[in-house]
Amino acid sequence: MTEDPRIAEAEAWWRTGIIDIHPGVIRMRGYAIEDLIGAVSFPQMIWLMFRGELPSPVEAALLEAVMVAAVDHGPHAPSIAIARMAVTCGLPLNGAMASAVNALDDVHGGAGEQCMELYADAAARIDAGETLEEAIEAAIDASIARYGKIIPGFGHRFHPIDPRAPRLLALVDQAVAAGAVSGRYAAIGRAVEDALAARKGKKLPMNIDGISAVVFAELGFPTSLGRGLFLLSRAVGIVAHAWEQQREGHRIKGPMPKSIPYTYDGPAPRPLPDTLKRRPAPNKD
């Protein structure tokens, strides 16, 4: 009997090398799920899902460290505030999470991936024969041309020195000493920091996005995964805040308390033109 081509087409409609499921069988990248459970950590599982193989212990520890660092940045962070406001409007946790994640785009949430692009651009220029200094200057200029004068990954509106960056950079240096990563992108990140200080006359320290870009690039993740990895980390803070707000039980909390007015800068009070005023209904009697 000839196989129905429609069945073959349907079976080939979705193709994946990530998971293989049959009745009673679940295999992730070839590994039985029952063997993975209790044997690998969540960061190791993330690596396996994205990369197809398990990481070394040092690689897994470095990935875990950077994901721990980015879980939350307080209710003044727009994505967190959105999650909390969404809950007060009646949304469940999944709705609050979706609302928050939708705000994590280029401006709020995309800086890490953009910084990875800057580092990758500099690395490509070095490979093409430019000196480190030439490559860094050209990559900064390219980033400004694409995203504007704010360089993603450097400086912080809240922290004079982002406390997460030095600690993670030290862990990268330890991984370099252990031979787990090359240190190439740590050197590029430091060189960008120096170049920006020379340009602006003041230091713009690497922030969480800049050091996250270093870690992800050192670990070999492609630039296009930078934001996805950040989302996995920040999702923890989003759900934690949404759950906390849910337990507080407030209803319809806006971005600021009603005692603090917004600024109105529109026209002064004015009457409606006589031609638009409502006329009395005609008397039917």
C-alpha cells in the first residue's frame, strides 16, 4: 500500500531536534528526562536546550551566576511595575507576566543583546586586521549610528557602579584562568569602557547588560539569544513581584498614588463654541 502523501506531509510539518516524545518516553536532546531529573541543574538544562550538549561545570556555573544577577531590579523597573499594575487590574500571574515581557523590547530589555552586537562587531573587525583600539572605536560609532548616543551596556541611571558587574567580571576572569572561556570578550568589554571614558571625560562603568553580554559571548551564545536569556532570568523577578502584589490585594494601582498629580500642559479652561452647544429638544405639544 502506498503511504498517503498527506500523512507524510503532516508528520514533516514540524521538525525539531530538541525533544522526542512517544507514549511513556520523553527525551531531551537524546537524554531520557528521568535521567536528567535530579542530575542536572536548571542552568545546565537551559544550556542543553539551546546548545544541544551539556556544559562543563565551569560553564554551567558562569551561566547560573549571570542569570542570578539579572532576576530583578525593583518595582521602579517598567516591566516589574507593569506586572504589579496588571495584577491590581485583575490579571492572573500569566497575564501579568505576558504584560511585563511585552515591555522588554529594544529600550527596556534589549541592551544586553545590543551590547553583544557591539562586542561581536569589534571582534569581527579585529579578525579582519584592525587593532583593538581601531576596532573598538569603529564598533562604538556603528552602535551610535544604529541605536543613538546611549551605548548599551555602559553607565547606569541608578547605580554609579553597578554592583553586579565587578562580581561577574571577576567570575569571568576565574573562568579564563580555568581555561573554560577565552577572555576575548572580557578584554573587548574593558576596552569599550576605556574608550568611552576617553571620549566623554568620565568613566561609564560596565552595567549588568554590558557584563551579561561579556558572559554570554564568552560562553559562545549567539547574539540573537541575548535577549531570550535575559528574559529567562528576569521572568523570576516578574513572577515574584506579581505574586507579592496579588497577596497584597490592592485594586487598580496606577503608576503613582493619587496624592501626586501629573502635569497638565494643555489649553486653559474654555467654553464650548455656541454653534456646538446642545439645543433644547422641540416641544411635541
